[in-house]
Amino acid sequence: MIIDFLLRQRCEIMPWAGMEQGRDVYGETESRACRLQEGRKLESEGGVDGTADTARAAALMFCTGEPIPARSRVRCGDKEYTVTACAVAHGLGQEHLEVTLV
């Protein structure tokens, strides 16, 4: 598939599994091929009250596989991020994930 050619980095994902005694609990760490774009400022128009919504992100990650829950941890190289959103996108030859990281 075309998108697999673009995924030249590797990341470790610690999927958020919930809370236990007030602490985040994570599932088993998995490794995925990805593409990370750092230093992003994401904007979408039209908030609920008609104003523009702006969300800052440290990075945007593209990968394939099962959607990644919000609050999951992602380690790529020497940097660690927290997932704030994960959307399934279509294009570039196959379905893929667009993951917002802070």
C-alpha cells in the first residue's frame, strides 16, 4: 500500500486502559511504523458558539492499525507524547490513523 511507504519511523504505544485508584493504567506496549510531524498548530473552524476552535499539538502522527485511545502514551525516539485525539482517515492507498499528540 502507498501509505506504508511513507511510514519510515517507529514508535512505541502504551494504550490507555483506564483508571485504577486514581492512576492511569496502560495496556501492553506495542511497536508500530509511523510518520511523526512535530511542531503543529491545528485549527478547525466553527466552534459550537460560532467561534473558531484552536488546538495546539506538539506533533501529529500517522500510522495504521487499531485506533489509539486518548490518554495513551507514545514514545518516538527520545520524546514522549500523550494522545489527545485519534481519527480514522482515508486516502494514500488505504485507511490510516491521524493521531494528535501533546
